Amino acid sequence: MSFEDVTRWVRAARRIVLLSGAGMSAESGVPTFRDAQTGLWAKFRPEDLATEDAFRRDPAMVWDWYAMRREMVAKVAPNAGHGAVAAFQQRHPGRLTVVTQNVDGLHQRARSPGVLALHGNIAEDKWLEPPRACCEVARLRPDRPPSCPTCGNLRRPAVVWFGEMLPEAELAAAQDAAAACDLMLVVGTSGVVYPAAGLARSTRGKVVVLNPVPTDLDDAADAVLRGTAATLLPALLED
Ligand code: BJW
């Protein structure tokens, strides 16, 4: 299937889901998780750091990893891909739903409405254990990570780690959108992490993978477009 075929599918589709992963933000300068081991994660696998066990083993190390990423994300801006998606949504209200695995908030900063963020938000944190009364009233101890000075409860990033449930409402809304769409654009994800990747396998709509390299979801795709998010999406989503 050619780029022109996919353009026709976009024009004809009444409901579109855009499922994004880390590659969506690569051209904003945010490193992906699993690309060539040259980036920030060269020394770590996400499966080893993005878990509650890793945090409990070495809270300061995991906190610092997230603090560094938070700082980096705060400094970057949405790219032409995020912008094209948001502009399409503004021109066609209600026609395209963004479902993202990204925690960087760049779709939201590009002003995409109603983004379904499946893996949380790196800019926020939450309590590791259910908070007691002391956690809510006391001033945090400013350690790495900050903690409750009375009971020692730790703050942790408000993201979804391996083995944790995804936010129920967002996942349900994403599953509904996937079930109802006639076209799903799968952008910048390796497609190895579930249940997010399962959305592309369960939809009855056409599936188009947009990625510079092969992914685990190519076998579920009706078309594969090789290229980057910031080059393909503006061309695909223009009227
Ligand atoms: C470009 C580009 C450019 C580059 N333009 N593209 C079914 C089968 C097997 C396992 C499971 C299953 N169901 C559940 C599991 C277990 C597990 C899982 O999926 N494991 C697999 C790894 C095997 N899933 C979970 O644990 C999930 N929870 C869950 O299922 O709860 C129920 C449950 C509970 C208890 C027990 C069992 C089940 C939770 C998953 C949470 C994932 N969290 C992370 C970290 C978030 C916080 C943080 O940021 O630190 O989410 S891991 C990391 O991977 C992050 C990402 O959102 C996620 C996906 O990665 P993504 O986005 O695909 O990035 P990359 O790097 O892999 O790919 C980038 C792509 O971009 C590449 O393809 C590039 O080519 C491309 N690219 N430049 C376009 N310019």
C-alpha cells in the first residue's frame, strides 16, 4: 500500500485513533527507550528500571533517573508531528483520538484535546504507599526521593511501571476508541509493551504503522509507512 492509499483512508475515515510511542517525540529531542544503545538508556533496560521493585531497591537512583528526564522534557517542545495531529483535531472536531504511551505531555502541550495517556505523566508524582493522615499534613522531607517525615512514605513518579495496572478510565476509553475506529495510525512505537500494543491487534479498523524501522506490529498492519513522525504526519494529515 502506498502513501497515497493511506491518504485516501485518512480522508474517508470517520473515526481515527492515533496510537503513539516514544518515536513520536524523538524529533523533539526526547530519547526513545529501545533504539540503538547509544542514548540515555544505554546502560539500562526499561524493564529493569521502570518497576516498583527497582524503585524499592534503590529509590535515589530511580528518582534521579526520572528527575533527569523531567528536566529534559521540560526543555523540549512539541514537533511538527504533534502539531499536525492537533491541527487536524481542531479542523475535524471529534474525528481523531490520541492514545499515547508517552509520559512527556507533548501531545497535550501541542493542544491535542482529550489525550488518553496510558502510562501516566512524568511531570507529576504520587505516594508509593497509600497515604496516611501524616503524609497529607506534614511538610515533605526534601530527600531524593522526598518523603513523609513522620512515616517515611516515599514520593514516586506518577507513571505506570511494569506489572502495574494502567489507569482504568483511560484504558477503557482507549479500548472503546480502538473498537469504534475505522483507521488506527500507530506512530513511533516498537509495539512490544502491552496492553497498549494490543489495541492495534484488537481493532477492526485498518492499521497503519508509521516508523522508520520494522516493529512488532508490522504483521498486524494493512500498510507500513517508513519514515519519521515529524515528516509523515504533516503530509498525511493535511486536508
Ligand atoms: C520513530 C522515530 C521517529 C524512532 N518517528 N518513529 C502481554 C504479553 C506479554 C507481556 C505482557 C502482556 N500484557 C502485559 C504484559 C506485561 C508488561 C509488558 O508489556 N511486557 C513486555 C515488555 C513483554 N506490561 C505491563 O506490565 C503493563 N501493565 C499491565 O499489563 O498490567 C496488568 C498486569 C499487572 C500485573 C501482572 C501482569 C499484568 C504496564 C506497562 C508499563 C510500561 N511502562 C513504560 C515506562 C513508563 C514510565 C517511564 O517513562 O519511565 O512505558 S516502559 C516504556 O515502554 C514506556 C513506553 O511507553 C513503553 C513503550 O515503548 P515505546 O513507546 O514503544 O518506545 P520504544 O523505544 O520501544 O520504541 C520507539 C519506536 O520509535 C521504535 O520503533 C523506533 O524505531 C521509533 N522511532 N524515532 C517515528 N522520529
